[in-house]
Amino acid sequence: MAIKTAIKRNTYFDSVSLMSVTGRANAVAGVDQAMIGMGTAMNKEVLQNVGMLTPEAAEAQSGDLMIVVRSASDEIAEQALVEIDELFKQKGGNESGRKMNYATIESAVAHVPGANLAIIAVAGEFASREARRALESGLHVMMFSDNVSIEDEVALKTLAHDKGLLMMGPDCGTAYIGGVGLCFANAVRAGNIGIVGASGTGSQEVAARIHDFGGGITQIIGTGGRDLNEKVGGIMMIDGINALARDPATEVIVLVSKPPAKSVQDKVLAAAASCGKPVVACLLGGSEEAVTKAGLQFGKTTKEAALKAVIRAGRKEEEINKRALNLPLIAETRAKLKPEQRYIRALLCGGTLCEEMMLIAKESYDNVYSNIAKDPARKLKDVSTSIEHTFIDFGDDDFTRGRPHPMIDPSQRLARLVQEARDPSVGVIVLDFILGYGAHEDPAGVMIPALVEAKQIAATDGRHLEILGYVLGTDLDSQSLAEQTAKLSEVGVTIASSCTNAGLLARGFVSKEI
Amino acid sequence: MSSINDLFSKVSVINVGLEMFKDDIEKQGGSAVHLDWRPPAGGKPELIDALEALARPEIAARIETANQEAVERILKSQPVLVGFGPALEVVPGMTKTTILHAGPPITWERMSGPMKGAVTGALVFEGLAKNLEEAAALAASGEITFSPCHEHNCVGSMAGVTSASMFMHIVKNKTYGNVAYTNLSEQLSKILRMGANDETVIARLNWMSDVLGPILREAMQIAGEIDLRLLLSQALHMGDECHNRNVAGTTILIQKLAPFILETSFTTAQKREVFDFVASSDYFSGPTWMAMCKCALDAAHDVPHSTILTTMCRNGVEFGIRISGVPGFTWFTGPAQKVIGPMFAGYKPEDSGLDIGDSAITETYGIGGFAMAAAPAIVPLVGGTVDEAIGFSVRMAEITTAENPNVTVPLLNFKGVPTGIDMRKVLQTGIMPVINTAIAHKEAGIGMIGAGITYPPMEAFEKALLAFARQEGVAG
């Protein structure tokens, strides 16, 4: 084997672009292994681990681009380096000449008339600084970045609040503003329902259900997952409610979140109650009493919240296809499973989807484990090994540190699916497939071989393995909801029509009580 | 500032980080620009800490005030050409055995090929050595004083080698009173400053100090003074950037000088030689603009707490910068870089010497690479497209402090050239000052072989930042 290195000094690319180029570089003929990354300590360690840390790479600085290729011979490796270089050129060619490149937010603001929102999606350590500069330049901010301190979050949100700007995030994955989906978002019908969501996939799920029930969306404002934390105090959720209250197109407001801290919940519910518009609060696992006492409608599940909102927004209840739970299917499936096939294994990309399905399971079972469980007794010690009913959020830090989100890179989930299929105590494996902007172009397609393998493993073992899929998307999404669903059905995956139904079906399938 | 309701009716995004988010917005018909973002200071913690420390409100306010002062000094400087004279007579600290050179300090042993070529040629020209071998021995003997041009109020293009008998421009700052000097263009490519040193080179130098210099000296005695900033401004409007493209500047400079040259006491044949010499290369006025820039920037040096660059220069081995707020001749250096650009026929990139010369004083002032939007015709010389040339000027605005209202670019709606490079902004953005410059052959005795674009090494800025932060008492 020959290893060749090319170092490009002072050449910066963001890590996701590099991963995409690495992917294509590994497909170049003759390449046994290619690694393309900035010369950071972490990337050098990765090279070290695969025995590819050449002296040139070891000397690279964090601002230098490293390209390291392993091939059968020197000639092939050299040739591969030339071809990899082309991958970069193609990209540059498309960009140049079309638009001016600005290096700082201040400069972009000065040159782009009408710019009003900054998306910040850089490494967490740099994110606060950029967000502050955006706010100071008069831009609203959507901060996709996470790993930002709560002190910075409070400071940024206070600054934004004082300036009358939105500070969505940190860790805000989903927004839909002025008819445009930002970051991870589904294509939805325009309408009269506005959403303020503390969780990205929760907002996506509610919006997709509203769309499916015939309703439409004005705006989705994301707050980031920590907004309802005591220290942050719901600044963005309250500002978001007030913004939608003033938005003439919004007639009904839906709030989506995990249960807030008590003091924050009181503030948020009070703001919602006095906003002058009907509000449906979907506080997953939260108190119905508190919500109804405040005079708001309670959405116990994402599906129920969407349905109530759509009805409040003016759709006739009898015209809505409510996607009732398929009870005969539960009975049929139960009959196929052996007595020892008792457990749910949910392998999910969406944090809120995981949260909601887990809540539904916990209503019936106590032995529900997860990497995101709050109860230490129910938190997986080793995230790579499932216990009884296990719900894994692959979007959590455990799985995303130094790697792309599972909605972009499915590799970890593929391996886990096959692993779970070998476990004879598993009755149902639940998978979500998230469509829309920012998501994988064919999330079902990339899973098909692993799904077939999983089914085969069980069949060889003489058991039926139920695989339940939920495709979060709309008929307007570019990935085609119908095609994605059909692909999964073809390999024997049962399809749920909503996150809520997926949770209920999974729970039902492994229920041994009559 | 955009109200939330405006946002709800039309979102226009500035995207920082993941580029796919911009692509998705555009797919939906939304408008988005993607920022060419880099981690500040290359992501190095020590440097980020220093930047953050300097960004503390009370420190930042002090720096801003100082930078305003430094930039005002650059902008208000009015350099005028007042005369010409031999270095020995006019340059402070000059002696018969002193050789000035470009860039930060360097010893004979460490000098690059072209600089050694120029030094030996100059020693022969001065009559201090009979031939190049003897000159090399003399240079190594310790009897010759080597000193940076910059430390004598001078600048020198390429090798910058300046010896006692060479005629210098004398440029006076009418606003602040300081004076700057630089020697005369040798025109063409096989010349001393590019490292060439054969008898044709020496013969030309002799003619320059016997005929050209004295004629120019007498012409300026008659003329009094010529406002260089005004000429520079006109030259930019005529398509020069005044570092690598000087066709307009040379034309208007000789237009100014011509009547006075005619009035001098020299023979018609000698005057004719001068006009032929000037016409032989567009570069004639190149050194003139360098001295003009040096004159303005020297006035801006030594403003306490200022982070503005007052010098960028190279000696062929190292690139050096000076910061206004770090007094005197404190050099921050890093390795000189390759210059990338088209080569004369017969030469290959591996023949190139590394970046050399004090001519980056033009970029430090805001012209040259910074004013490429003014000079679309230079694009073939430096490679790339007209859009890219404009892009360079727009980008340089991100690391500078002000626009120069006296020197403007028609193509950018008469925006002033970006002025006052702020070391902090260079490190924050990772944007390096762009320099367009000539390429000398790496060996002594050959000369110019191409031209192109280069950048300073980040290392020089990193050292400067840390030293400045220590000086300001905000870092280790």
C-alpha cells in the first residue's frame, strides 16, 4: 500500500463540505482510503488511528487542508490526488462569478440590501461571536450551532429581545419564515397556523400533521431546546408568541416543547393566554391541568395538537382524515411474534420523535431505557447496547460528536439496525425517515439493504421481526413521500402515518396482555 | 434594522457555516448569500484569547481612537515630489559603504539569490569592487553596512538595493513634514533590482547617475513641487493600480516633468535620452508611488495603541510587517511566500525567487492589489477574471478601516480605496492582504521572469498580535 499526502496551506473548508468531498474521494478509482480534512488535532488523530498520519500531515496547521490517500501503488495514489483536486475545482467553478463573496457579516450586511436574518451553523466555540455580530448588525438570528454556553445564550437572547430581534437557538434546527423553510424543514402549505417550537423535529412533526390534515402554516419560529430552562426563562418562546400575535396572517398558535421548568411554564402560559389568539400547547409529557387552567388548549400528542389547531383554524372536523389507529393491524402483528419477542427498539433521528414515542411506551411499560432519559436509572450506561425497551436518539451528542447528524449520514443507524435484528427478544424495531430541506435525499433508500438483512436474520432464526417505519414528510417535499413510503413497504416495513401513531403501534405490537 | 413583520413577509438570509442551507433556501426561491467564513485566527486558542482581550470595551475603544488617528494621518498626508539627489547626500544615515536593501533586516549570508546579485552589482557600480567575485568577498567581509531601506525613510523595489551614488526621489509630506526616498526605475527586466548585474546593468546605472538623475534634479529645482497624491488619483481613474500597472501614472508624471526637463541646461540629445528611457517601460513611475505611499505611512507610524499596519515588505527570505502602535523598527516576520502568476516565456514556476521588495508599501496604503478594481486591464497579468479583480478590492475592505476619499475607484461607484489595514481584522477574518507583484529569478544575475499575486505569511500577523497584546497589558 502507498500513502500520498497533499497539503493546501491556508485553505479553509467547513467540515461538512469536506466530508462530502471525502465521500466522493473514496469513490475515486484506485482509492483504498481517502481522508480530507483541516489539519486539526482531531483530524490528525483520525489519521493516526487509520495509520495514515504522514509526516506532512503531522506538520499541517489547523488552517491547512490535508488530503491523504492510500492506494495500491504510488502511481495510483498520485493519480487519485489529481482527481480529488478536480472535486474541489468543480465546486469552486460553480460558485465563482455568480455572486460576490463576503467574509464577514458586517460586510454582507453592507452589500446585500434587505438582508434580515443570519443562519449561524459553525462550530459552537465560534457561534456566539458570529451571532452577536449579526444581532449588532440588526439581523434576526437562527443559530443551528450547539455547544454554546447557557450564559452566552442568555446574553444573546437578551440582546435580541432589547433590539426587537428574534434569536432562534442555539441548537435550533427548524424554522419556516416568510414561506421559506430554514435548515431542517418540510415543504408545507401556506395557511393561518403559526408554530413556536423548542424542538426542531417536534415543530416539523406538528407542521407536517397540520399539512396532512388540510391546514397550513404561516411561520415556524424555533427557540432552541434550552429556551424553557430556568436560566433562559423562555425569552424566545415568549417573544415568538408575541411576534405571531402581531402577525396578521397567523390566526392560531401552536407551542411545541418538552415540559418547561415550573416558573418558566407559568410565564409562557401567561404570555400565551394574553396574546389574543387561540393557542394549542403541546408540552410533551407536561401537565394538562396547567395548560387548561391558563385557558389554552392542550395537545397531549403532536398529532392531537395539530388536529386541534387545524380545527381551531377553521377546517371542518368531519372533512379531516384523522388517520385513526389501525387496531386490527396490532392484533395481527401480535399474533406473529413469539412470546419472548417482548421489546421495542426505536432507532430514531428525530429527538422529539424519540421523546414522544418513549412517552407513549412509558404509559404502558416501566422498563423503558434511552440515551436521552432524564431518570438516571433509565439512562443507558452504554449507548451501544440496548436494554429491554430501548429508544435511541441518534441525533444526540452521544452519536454526533465529531460526526454529521444521522439525517445526513445514516451509517451508525444502519449498523445498529442489524445488531438489534439479531436479538431474539426484540419484537419491533421502529425507524423514522425524515424528509424535507436539509435531510438526506433518499433516507429510505439508504436503509433498504440493512432492512432486508435485518428481516433475513430474523427469518433465518425462525422469527418474524416487525419493522415499523414512520416517514416524516409532506407530499410537497422534494424526496417524494409516496416513493419513500413505497420503497419501505416493498421490503416489508409497516408504515405509521404519524409519530404519535408510530408510538402507539409499537407499544401495541409487543403488548402481551389481552 | 428589520422588524419582525418585515421578516415574516420576506426573509433574506446571510448564511454562515453549512452551505447546504443556502442551497435549500435558493431551491425554494428564497434569497440567501453564503458567507466565506473562516474560524477566527485559524482557530488557534492563544490568538483567539488575544483577540477577545483586545475586544474588551475599554481596550477596544482605546484602539479604535488610535486607529482613527493613524488612518487620518494616512488620509490627510499630502506627499509632494520636491526633488532628486544622490543617496549619499539626501538619505539619513547613508555612507559610502552602506547598502540599503528591501524588507526586514537580513545578513549577507541569508540573502536570496536576486538580492545577492543586486548587492554585488551595486558594489561594482560604486567602484568598491572590480568585479562580482571581489564584490561577493567584500560583501561577506563585514566592511559593508547592510540596512533595511525602511529604517532610512526609504523604500526600494524588488531587491531594493540602494547605494551611495544612486539618485533618489525626494518626497515631502506637506501635512506632517516627514520625507521619504526611493531610487529610480531602471525600466526593463534585466536590471539590478531584479538581481541582474552584468556590464549592461552597470552601464545603465552609470548613465542614470550621470545623466538621468542630474536632469531630474535640475528639472525639479525649476518645478518646485509636484502633488503626487493628485497624480495617483488620476492614474487610478485611468486604469492603473500603481503597483504593477503604471502606464497612466508614468504618462501623467512625465507630462508634468517634461516642460521642466526641457528647461534644464543639458543637451537636447541628453534630454532625448531621458524621454526615450521613460518611454521604454511603463514602470517609470512605479517607485514614485512607492515613495508617496511610504511618506504617508511613515506619518501614521508610532500612534500608541494603534493596530494599523504601516509597513509590509519582503527581503526575498522573510516578509516583515510593522504596526503603528508598536514603536520604532520592531519587525514581525514570517517566511516570504511564492508569487503565483504568469511567467515570461522560457521560465517555469520553480525558477521563481520568493516574494521580494518594499513595493507592498502600495498595498499597505490601499493601492496595488487593493485597487485592482481600478485596473481591469491588469487581469491577464495576475490571472483570473475582471470579477475577481473587483472581488479583491471588495474583500480588502473587510480588513481595512476606512476608504480613502482622495483616491477612488470608478468601477465601484467611486468608492475610496480600502485604507488602514487593521491587524486584528486580518486575524479575525483570515483574509490576507493581497499583493500583486513582480517575480525575480531565484538565481543572481538573471532578472525579472514574471508577475503575479501573493500574500503575507499569517505567522507575521500572529507574532504581531501577541506582541501587541502583551504591550497593551492584556495577554501573557
